[in-house]
Amino acid sequence: MLTGLRNLLCSSLALSLVVAPALRAQQTNTAPIPSQIALAHTIFLTNLGADSNFPGSADDSYNALYASLKSWGRYQLVGSADQADLVFQLRSRAPITSVNGVDGDVNSYSSPVFQLTIVDPRTSLTLWTINSPVNLSGKEKDRSKWFALAVADLTSRIKVMDGQALTAAETAQLTEVPPSHGKRNGLILVGVFGGLAVGGGLLLYHEYNANKPQTPYDLTCAGNSFFCTH
């Protein structure tokens, strides 16, 4: 009886020594969101401007995000940093992410994003940064649609940061892009493979000319070019 109880206690202790570290590792696997974000009720939204190649104006980005946050209702938007629990700094960026060229013509492609930096106004410490893609394409009406979607996606990413679950529609919108973006990527691939094919063909042509047997006419031309016509 005592032996069985002792064995049971030993087994329980051994199990706790194995399970406890695993549970602690699982619980600490995800870093926590700064507490200032979770406890915030008021925010002050600022406009840090836009890159010169951003496909839209900084004011349009600022006004659209302000309206989206106000519609969401999670935070109260205030008029100064002194009144705010958090400062949301919006920057409309367009970093160049790829460059290619043929025969001296160089093309660069940018990947526009809304960059939202969240700052604690009391310490001026940056707590979080969100980069949300801005995919615009088509005529003015279509571009307005995709711009509105980009603003909605930024708001969705703020919701995720805040721990709020997204609707099925909001989740689907995060991966939605204009059709032309897929076509552009396809054209880039076609261009790359086309260039490889042309380059390979030229290489084979030159190798063939370099290695083919020379006729007496070729030998005469090599030594006395004025005998030959081209």
C-alpha cells in the first residue's frame, strides 16, 4: 500500500516536472502587447506626410483613417497629445522594392504602405508599428475603391493588434489585391524567362561560330581581309 502510494507520488512529481516547463514555454511563446495599448481609451492621430512617389495624398490618407477609426468606435479621438492615452502617427510610404532594366532603360517598382507608429505621449516611447499595403490600380473610380479597402485593412490590423476578432469579410479583404498586380508579376516572370531564352540562344550561336570547321575561304579571309567581301 505504502509502496504503491510512494510510486504514485513519484510519478506525479515527475510528470509535473515535465509538463510545467512545457506549459510555461507555451504561455510565453507570444510576446505580450504593451499594456498602454490595451488600456488606452483616447488617441491623437497625426499626419506625418507622404513620400513623393506615394500614389495618393497625405491628407486623403489622414482623413480616411480618421473617419475609419471614428466609425469603429474603439477609441475616442482627441485634439492634442496631452489629452491622449496614445498617439497614432500616420506616414504614407512608397519604398522601392525592385528594379529591372533592358538596354539602358531602368524601371523601378515601389510597394506603397500605410505606416502607423503608435507612441506613448508621456514617455515618447514607440510601442508598436503597423505596415499595411496600399494596392491601387485602374481608373479613378477603381483607385478610390482600392484606396478605401487599404484604409479598411489598416483598421483591421489595428483591431488585430488590440485583440479584437475580425469578421469573415474583414479577413478576406486583407488578401484582396487588384487584378493588374497579378498580371504585372506574370509579365515580370515572362520577361525574365524570355531574357534567359534570348541570352541562351545568343550564347549557342557564338559557340557554334567559334567551333565550326573553317573553310579555305575562311582561312584566306582571316589572313587577308581585303580579299573578302561582307
